[in-house]
Amino acid sequence: MSQLTIGRLSNKVRTDTRKSAYYQLKLLQVGCASCVKSIEAALKTIQGIEDFQVNFAARTVTITGTAEPQAAIKAIQAAGYNASLIEDEHQEEVSSDQAEMRHMRHLLYKALTAGVIGIALFVLSWLPWQPSLDSLTGQIIWGVLGLITLITIFYAGGHLYRGAWNAFWHHLATMDTLSPLVRVLRGFTLSLL
């Protein structure tokens, strides 16, 4: 029994005397100051973190303490965001810039696709030959146009809706929550007019 106690004490001494470590995490899916506030609140709950600093512009968090990086990543994930450990700062900066450029090109492509489809649907809705909703053919055509519109909305703005769902699921109020909510309410209101 005394050996077990000595083992526990020596283990405790080893964990208490660990030196503070310094590491950085790359933050993903962070889009506003409210996101940063949620991440800061999550990091404050971790024992072993002595200090941390979130850089919103660079989407990084610098952590000093005895807490393992995996514990910080799990806390950030529990708050509804993702993070990864930065192994090499220079390589991370280059790959981060490349990823940002790919992301921006993808968003531009989505916006252009939605714009072309939106303009086409707008022009079609004003043509005099459009079918009436009184006939089965008209109902099918307008149903297909509505389905195309819905698919376009979720294709072009899907990241906003996923962000809103994620924020709602974690009981947060972020710009990801507000933006889709306003769009849905505005669309519903305009459809009533």
C-alpha cells in the first residue's frame, strides 16, 4: 500500500513540475468577434493554461502553460469551432495564405453562379409567356423554378447556414446566426407581398 502511495505522489510531483510550454493553434471557422469571445471562454476553463492570446486577423491563438495542445483543441471544438496545432510557423503562413486564396476563389465562383442563376430566374419571372399556377404544367414549372432557387441558395450560402446551425447548437449568437436569420425573414416577408 505504501508503494502505491509513493507512486501516486511521485506521479503528482512529475505533473506539477512540468515546465510551461508555448504553442500556437490555427483557428478555423472563426468569423467574428463573438466567435473569439466563445473561444476565449472555452480556453479559460482549461487547467494548465497560464496565458493565451487570440489573434482574430491571423486566426491563431497563442497559448502558454502546461496544458497539452490537444486539450485546448478539444475545448475549442466543444465551443463549436475547429483548431489545429501549428508545427512550423513559416510553412503554416504559406499554406494558410494558399488556403485563403482557394477559399476566396471558391466563394467568388459560388457568388457568380448564384448571380447568373438569380438573374436568369428574375428575367424568366417577368416574361409574358409564364405559365399560370392554375394549371398542372404551371405548378410543375414554378415548382422546378422554386427548387432551383432553393438549391442555389443552399449552394451559394450553405456555409452561412451551417455556421448558423453550429452557433445555434452551441447556444451562441454570432454573425453566422444573424445573417441567415435576416435573409430568411426578409425572403419570407417579400414572398408575402
